[in-house]
Amino acid sequence: MRDQGGERDGTREDGRHDTPHEQEPSPDPEPRHDHGPCHDQEPRRGRPRSAAAERAILDAVIALLEAGEPLAGLSIERIARTAGVGKATIYRRWSGKEELFVDVVRDMEPDDPPLSGTEGLADLRIMLESLRTRGLAQRSSALLHNIFAQMKSHPKLWDEYFGTVIAPRRAAMLAAVRRAVAAGELRDDLDVELIDDLFVGPVLVRTVHRPEAPLPDDLVDRLMTALLQGLAPRRV
């Protein structure tokens, strides 16, 4: 879930709290269906966010998807009505459905692990293990698997997910590989992106292309050991 600035403590400028059922001005003339007390309109800019409202919106999307609604069929109005908020509450947090859906997926996935930012192979191992556990999460959640399948059939949504989730993770992996090379943990005569692909590729094969393949707890350790020792037969 996104955390921008100090807009998540739920306290409004007038001392009240922004709750999931608060009425807010709608950005278009469609009928209002949300419920709760009606408050005076306030300017869009500068209002603190409500963590409870964000949670209600994410839960509303998940509930609708669990009920069988396709991603393409979900409207902001439907989501707002289910969450018990005004559409302006959603638009204040997300620019559109694609950005919202990406946050829903991130909310359902395991959190990205903290990295040292200074280690090479150690951080690389942490990120590979995170990739393995996300693969397990997708296997164990039919809903998450279904969402990913739908995302890939909607280029705009997939591009948003790739740009805000996959690309930063890849950049972090490349940075860890560069640190490992600089520290003498990996060869310095190979292309950094090739090294990265050699580590990430086998995990992606098992998590994406071979959904039946096992993802044991020691997979990352065995993979890294094999790559670091090399695949050529040992000379006696």
C-alpha cells in the first residue's frame, strides 16, 4: 500500500477523522450511493489521508473480485459504493483504476523484504527468496493467480504493474549484483545484466513457466551454490 508523506494518520484539518463511510464530493454527476453522515465539502488538495478509508477501498476491490467480478468490469463508482466512500476519496489516492489495482495486488502479495543496501550476494539472496515466496503465494491463492492472469490481458494495467513493481525490483537486483562484483564476490568480466538473469531466471522458470515445479525452502541456497561453483564437471 502506498505511503506518501504524512497523509495516513486519519486526522483531518478540522479535527475530525476521515472514515471509510464519509460522504465526499463526487468528481462527476453520477448518482451517489454511499452512506454515512454528510460533511461540508473541503478542497481536494492538502487533506490528510485516512488509513481506514484506504483499507476499506482495497478490501472492497478484493471482495468484488472474490465475488467473481472481472477487473475490466469494475468501475470506480462500484468500488466506492462497496467501500462506503465517495469517489473523490478514491481519486485523491489513486489516479485511476490501474494504479488502484496495482496496489490491491501489492497488498495481497508478501511484503518486499528490507535490504542492507550495502551487501552484494546477501541482498541478492534476500531478493531471490522473496521471489520464491511470492511464487508460493500466487500458487496458494486462486484469487491472486486469477488477478495476474487478467492483468496480463490488459496492457495498460500490466504496464502500470511492471513500471511500479517489477522494474524497481529488477533495478534493486542489478544494484546488488554490481555491489557483489565490486566486492569481489562475483566475476567482473561478465555483463551485469547477464549475471542477474542467471540468478533470477531459474526462479522465474519455476514460479511462472513451471507452476508444477517444487519451490522448496532450500531452493535459493542450492541455486546460488550451483552458480557460484559453476556447472562444469570438477576435474580430479
